[in-house]
Amino acid sequence: MLTVDAAMLGVFLWLSFKSTRFWPAWVSGMLMAEVAVHVMRVTMPDVVPKAYMDAVAIWSWVAQIILIVATTRHQRRLHRLGADRSWRN
């Protein structure tokens, strides 16, 4: 899971630097916290497994909520403006 989450963090960090939208930066923050939890688990293997899984899950849920909010805002912009500007403009 650490490898996958670290790769996803890299993708979302890249996306954060390339886009003008807020949500990639927020998702990157959630993924950073999630990767930090994985690193903590590697360095402190005595952590209670339930606590570890809960700590990983909370950041995943927050990231999904951010994606839902971003998608809703995008749909509202499309409905209101008819088109949405490119991320790079």
C-alpha cells in the first residue's frame, strides 16, 4: 500500500503544479498524511493494526470527499457558464 500511495502522491503533486484548481493540492495533502502513516507503520511495527487501518482510511475518505466537492463545483460551473476554462489558462 505504501508504494501505491506514494505513486499516487507523485501523480497528484505533479497535477497540483500543473493545474490552476485547488483540489489536486488538497488531495496531495491527504495523500501526504496517508504516506506518513505508512512510514510510521514501517518505523514502528508495534502499532495496533486497527489504529493503523483507521489512520489510513480517514485520509482516503477525506480525499474522496474533496473529489466529490470538486466534481460538484465543476458541474455547477459548466451549468452556469456553459464551458469551463482549461487548467492552464
